[in-house]
Amino acid sequence: MMSLLASQRDIQNYGIPSDLSAVINLAGEKMFDPSQKWHFLKSTIWTSRVLTTKTLRIAIDDLPESEKPKVFMSMSGVGKFIP
């Protein structure tokens, strides 16, 4: 099994390899950062989650049907909260 880590810029510039069986997107900025102002944090969250997922979807759509991965999973906002 091959594992590949790529940045959003890598995917925009080079696309995704055609021999992947699955794409798993776990990208996303954390929701709570007391050092950041909300308007900046909101933009960062949007970019890191929504635009990254959109970039992957476009890259997958650009592949020929026979080379597309069978699975595309995207997950964000997973965290551990300790009371």
C-alpha cells in the first residue's frame, strides 16, 4: 500500500497520481485558536477545509474514468474535548 502526502499547491500544480485506490482528506485548521481574531480564523478554516476538498474533487474529476480512485473520503472537525 502506498501512502502519499501532498499540499494543496502540489495538487493544483501536478494533480493526483492516477494509480491511487483511495484519497483520504484530513486537512483542516483547528476551530479554536485564542491567538487568532475570528475574521482571520474563519477565512483560514474555510480555505483549509472547503477549498482543499474542492481542489481534490477537481483533480479527481480531471482523471480519466478508469484511473479515478474508488474512494474519496474527507473528514474535518475531528477533535478531542476534555471537560
